[in-house]
Amino acid sequence: MRFCSLRSGSSGNAAYIGYKDVHILVDAGLSGSTIEKSLESIDVNPCSISAILITHEHNDHIKGAGVLSRRYNIPIYANEATWASMENLLGEINCDNKRFFKTGEDFTLGDVRIRPFKKSHDAVEPVGFSFFCGQNKATIATDLGYISRGVAANIMDSDIVLLESNHDVDMLINGSYPWTLKKRILSPHGHLSNKDAAEAIKKFIKLKSIGKIYLGHLSQNNNKPEIAYKTVTDVLKEEGIDYEINIALRYAESDIVEI
Ligand SMILES: [Zn+2]
Ligand SMILES: [Zn+2]
């Protein structure tokens, strides 16, 4: 299994997962050309992408999906509600490339089993994804207001996790956003704070049920990579836990993980 977060944050999200001859793009929330260049930088030919999976219809997750689908004849997978709300934003998509999955029901692409799972966010039917490749599992869970039991169960036993660590609560509350937006971000349908990510990671590590961790979807205005990193590692240190924490970057590819 090969994993790389290509970009992460409100300016655009895309992640790559590869296994054998299957090459998957999770979200395509940047321009088509940025994603092409990013894939090429990790030695993935955009022509070889087997599928684009969409987590939810927000622009930072779908911006380049239509362009890439048309340019390389790539199928786009989303649940029905997400298709209904994003379809007119993608431009014309060939009927053969309009694919559906059901939230909570596994489906396969070649030897990769994919589980789209429910999460809480202010979109019509947002999902996270777990990928099962041979003995290994990777999970992507960003854009979520809180970690429900269901989300936790899906993160459990993942060798690679991309988990949201969106904001520092003090920075958000004291920052310049209008109160309605602050309330939206802090709500159970908003985004996960550094502290909430830290507490969840602590639990997963104590249960020995997590592998390589990436913190992602960091807010540009209400967070900094060093603050997210410090918040998480401080919570772990209080428990005497020394663990490698990685950051999925806003404008660059993260390290590629191969397992
Ligand atoms: Zn987002
Ligand atoms: Zn979103």
C-alpha cells in the first residue's frame, strides 16, 4: 500500500492511495493541473488513476474532479446525496464515469476494499473512507465535527490515519471570523479541534490500535502546523507517550508511506 496526502486544508484536499494496479484519488479539491503535477511528483501518472472518491460536496474537495474525469476518463464515486448536490458544480460527466456507493457499504476496486463511513459535518451526506489492502488498512477522516463511535471504530486498527486537526480553539474564538462562522466550526457539524484530535489519538495509541498518524485539514487562520503538533504531542507527553506525529501539508505533498 502506498499513501500520500497531496494537499490538505480549506485551500484544497486530495490524497493518493495505491495498491497493486489500483490508484485512487480521494477528493480532488484543487485545480486539475495542480493535482496532475502533484501526482507526477510522486511518480503516479494521472492517466493511471482508477477512481476519484468524493467525501463530500464542498469545493475544497471537488474543485478539480470534473476536469480530471473528463481529461483522463476517470470514474467519480460518491453517494447519491453528494452526487445530487455536486453534479452541477462538476460540469458534464460521462454517464459511465458517474458511479455510486452507499454510505456504510463496502465496495471494491481491484484488490482494494473500500468502506465509506458516516461522519458529522455540514454537508448533505459526508463520509470518511477506510481502505483495506491485503493485511493493511488506511483511514481518512477529515471535515468532521466530532469523533463518533462509528468513526472511532473505523479509525481503529488502521496502519495509516489522516485525521483532522483543524483549529486551535483559542485562536478561533479570539480570531476575526464572524461569530456565526465560529459557531459553525465549533459545532458537532463543523471541524475537529487540535485538542479533540489529541484526545482521540491518545486513546488509539493506548489501545495500540493505530499506526502512522497525519494531522490534516489545518485551518490557515486558526491554526499553525507547530501549534497542532505541540497540542497533540503535549497531550501524549502527559501520558508518557512518545509517538511520531506527522502533518499533512496545505501546499505540498506529505512524505509517501509505503507498507
Ligand atoms: Zn474541507
Ligand atoms: Zn467540508
